[in-house]
Amino acid sequence: MNQKVKLFSVLFAVLLSVSSLFAQENAVVEESPWSIGADFVSRYIWRGVNLGGSSPSIQPYLEYGFGSDNHSFAIGAWGAYSLSGSQTGQEADLYLSYTIKEMFSLTVTDYFFPDETSGRNKYFNYNMDWDKINSGEEAQTVHVIEAAFSFNGTEKLPVTLMFAMNVWGADSQKYKEVSGTLVPENKIVMSKYLELGYSTDVDGVAVDVFAGMTFDNPKIEKGEPEGFYGQRSAGIINLGFSLAKELKITDNYSLPVFGSLITNPEAENIFMVFGVSF
């Protein structure tokens, strides 16, 4: 068996073992630890960046969660697939999160962007050996590993704060200046993103206001490529608000719908998104 496949199998087995210990502590199980669903959105906009092109996107998810109010864990998968059939916006991610007292969370996400025109996407290529990359002996991994820490807010303080940083993988390559010329280093930028949010309820409609920025400032004028978020300078890239409510269909079923107005001041873009959750 492939060593990386073994690693995933061992990790999942450990998580199941830990979850069984929590299950023994909590004799009464109120709901299933498994959750499954999907969102249908008119456009896939992520942190102020259009990843879905000009097509709607279907975004399925699977999650297994366990723990208590004081300590909870979740392991899951999330994807995004453009309905146009183009390669823009195809994504398959894995994540692992740990939450303390429902207030603070640490999440590690493995981002992966498959190419459906390719029979082999080299999902298990985790090469970050710069000697092999620079020589062309082996391609660089296309995975991006992100670590994110978030404050989830409280009932009395409905403010959220999230800081995320790429810690490994196919992030933007770092450059350094040598004799007035920028040359690539064998390092990644470790791109950083900070987002502040505020949530409230107005007449049964959930309102979320958000502002997100990136700190990384590529030297475009000296020939350095755009940053991981497509930015040409550090600044606010994700500013807007979302509204969400449930539309009553029958006495026993309501359909969650949401809409967002999103601007990207750094890129001078604006988007309107409508979505439905299933």
C-alpha cells in the first residue's frame, strides 16, 4: 500500500478511537456525528477572489464530528465543482479542526484543485524538494496546507476573528532582490489572511458583515508575480455582507437560502452571490 494512503488510514483510525472515548463519556447520543450536505451558489467567490469563473457551482461536504462542549473535533471533506464543465473552480479539500468551549478553533486544511481533463492528477504527490523541483526531476506538489486560528464569538459578543496562513505546498514562491534584480528563492511566501466579522439577526434574517485582508505585498513593479490571492499589493480583498433565512416549504421542511454582496477593493471587483443549502 502507498505510504501516504497508509498515513491517511492511520490518522482516520486514531480519530475514530478518540471519538469512541468521548462516546463512552456521553451515554446519551442526541444526534449523529455524521453530517452531509451541499450548497448551490451562483458564483464561487472565496475571500474576495472569483474561483468559479462565470458559472454556478455545486459545493458538497461530508463531516464527522465528535467531542463535548468543552473540546470538540471534526474531520471532513469539502468540494466545489463548476457546472459549466470548465476547469475553473474544481476543488477537493480535506480538513481537521479542534474547537475549545465552542469559542476558539484551530483548523488545518489541505486544498487541492483537480483537473478533470487529466486522468492522473497526482493527488499523492507531496514533493517540496526544491532541488528536484528546480532540476525538473519531480514536479512540485499542487496541494496547499493552511493553518487557521479563529475566535468564533459569543452570544454577548457576536464578533468573529480568523487568521489563516499557508504553511506548506503550492503557495506563491518567495523572491529576493540580488543586485537590483528579483530572483526566486527556494521558499514559499506563507501567504497570510485576516478576517473580521460581525453577526446579528434582524426580523428573522441572519446578517453577517465581514472584512478580510492580505498582508503580503508583492513587488510587481520589479517583476514579482501577483500574490496567492491575486493581489498586486497588500490590502483589503474581501469586504461585504451576507443575508440568510429559511423559506418555509411545508410544515416540516424549510429551505435555507442566502445572498452576499462581496467587494474586493484591492482588485477593484464586486460580486453578488445567491445560494441554496441542502
